[in-house]
Amino acid sequence: MKKLMVLYNDTSGNNQGEETANKFKAYAEEQNLNVVLQPSNPDIDPEEIRKNATDNQVDSLIIIGGDGTIHHVIQNFKDTIGDYTIGIIPSGTINNFAKVLNIPVQEQKAFETIVENHVTPVDYGTVNEDVIISTLTVGLLADTAANISQQEKQKYGPLAFMKQFFRLLAKKKKYHLTIKGPNQSWQGKAQLLSMVMTNSAGGFTHFDANATPNDGKAHIILLPKLVFYKFIYYLPKIIRGQLNKIPGVVYLSDEAFKISAKEKGVQTRTDGDPTDDLPVSVKVVKSGLSVCVPENPVGIEKIRGAFASKKEDKQETK
């Protein structure tokens, strides 16, 4: 690292972004690193931020925030993001991206992880003209998130999602979806579509044991019909991230997808925020990000996932 730009959104969460940025600046300068502070709010012209990075010859972007803030920064720098090392100081309510890479949520440890500069390649994707770093949802999950306020997220965390989820589940609404990829396709009615770039979703780091942060694929889980008692019966598989082994679940993995719906106005949410209504085109940018992480976190997750799968296979064989 030569020069670091610290980006923070002081209009989100508990509004402590600037305070954390100044703490990190003081710590990094003690390690003889040069630091530039830069607010990165939706109201600030992205070109102004990019110009500031170029003028200061920045080579590392340090992002303070959750998935939404990381998404926003990657979106702003998507044409040149491969030129930068990314550091994350988590401060969101869910922190999917940070959790899957084992990035510490404790401030001081996150600071140390960045300065130690262990870097791993991580995939991201594009959704039409937007980017995706973690999740895209259609149907039940997207509709659930759209009905939850920021205050509810901060107060109740995942419990806020569960309450809305079961309320909408009772309505049994389905969408007629068509999904096309270079190697896999599907067409039919579904209540829920969840696409993940990693094994984490909704803060649960074992959502999909088949996905890893740098496998070059987006992973889609489709539920044509979600029945509550079956959900409970297969809970052990869900906890182990083995949704693809549940009868009735459709599982697709590919380097790109086009997702469309027969209905009009079917909303999507990407990394927790509203994005384009269907249709959308998704493409994976393999190893497009270079992220500071604790040593070998991706390898650890791969081993855990493989071990869980083998253990389950042995139990089923018996």
C-alpha cells in the first residue's frame, strides 16, 4: 500500500462513519501510511470522488460500512476497480461481504487486517448497469426487504426479516420466471429466487455451501413452492448450506444469467437495495476485486463446506 483513500457514508447506520474514518487515519499514519478521507454518500458526485483518488495517486480504497456502502463504492469505481486494493471496516447491520471473508467486525482488528495487507481475489458481478457483490433477490425475499424500514433493520436485525417473510409467505404469491445461462436454464413459477456470489446471505454465512467468493459463478436458488412444514423438516440441511439437496429446490450455477418474468414490475434487490425490475442480465467478473483479509479465509470456508458435504453424504449413505 502506498496511499489509502478512506470512504464512508455518514448518512447511513448510526452516522459514526466519519469518527471511524478519523480513528483509522490516525492508526494508519502511525504505520507510516498516507491517508485521504473521502465521504462517499449518494449525494456526492461520483466523478468528484474518482478524480480525488486519481489526483492523490491512491492505490487502496478503504470502505467503512455494510454491503450497501461497499456496493456503492464498487459501483462508482467499477471501470477501474481492478487497479485498487480494497479494505473493509464493517459497520453495517448484516455485513454479508465482510462475514464471508472473515473480516473482523471489531474496529481495531479490522484496522490491523487492512494494514497487514493479506490480499485475496474475490468475484463481483454486474446486474444490467449496476454491480453485485453479495446477493440478488426476486419474489418473496425481495418483497420482504422492500417492506422493512431502516429503523426496523437496526433495532431487530434478522428478526425483522423473519416477521415480514412469514407474513408474505402466507399470501403464496408466485412469479412466472425464465432464467437463461450459457450452461444452465430454467422456466416456471416460483415464490422465491435468491442469487448469491458467495456462501453468505442475510448474514448467514453457510447459506450455500457450494458457493465460494472466487469460483467465477453466480449461484441461483429457486423455490417453486415454499411449504412451512417442509422448511422445518429440512432445517438441518438449510443450516449446513445444502439447499440444493432439498426436494423441490431448483439450483443453478453459471457465469452469467438473464432473468425475466411474465409479469410486469417484478422488483429485484441487489445487496439489500432496490435495483432494476426484471428483466436483468447478470455477469460474473471473476477475481475482479483484490480484498484485504485475514490469512487464508477463503480456503478455510472451502474446507468447511467440503467437510460438511462429505459428512452429510456419509449419513445419507448409511
